[in-house]
Amino acid sequence: MDNPVYKLLIVEDDLGIAQAIQTQASMWNFDVRIVENFRDVTGEVTSFSPHIILLDITLPFFNGYHWCSEIRQLFLSLLPPTT
């Protein structure tokens, strides 16, 4: 039986840290993507559909709290309406 592959999105502006996390996560069979465009994090989330998002707080352009709020709104918009 194959183990499931989980997707990890790393939102980190220090490339050395992001690559170290990528190396470790890959050893555990994670499919890892590192965000390079800090102006469109939600676009990366939409295109990659990660199971886990590792989000740095201090980012260029918008901070991690901003992106956390945007990602939350994105996922809430995908939920079916409740009646």
C-alpha cells in the first residue's frame, strides 16, 4: 500500500531556511513548493492546493498575518453555503 503524499507550501523569504525545511520535508515524502512571489501568496495556494502551509510572519510587501487572513477567506469562500 502506498503512503499518501501530502503537499506542503512554504512561505518564507529566507531562501536558506525554506530550502532546509524543503529538504527535511522531502525526506518524509512531502511534495514541497516554496513561494517565490510574495505579492500573490493566495495564487500559489490556489494553484498548488497544499494540505499544510508553513507561513512566515515577517515577509516583504504584506506580512504573514495579512496572508493568513487572505488564505482563510479563500478557503471559507470554497465551503458550500449553509442553510
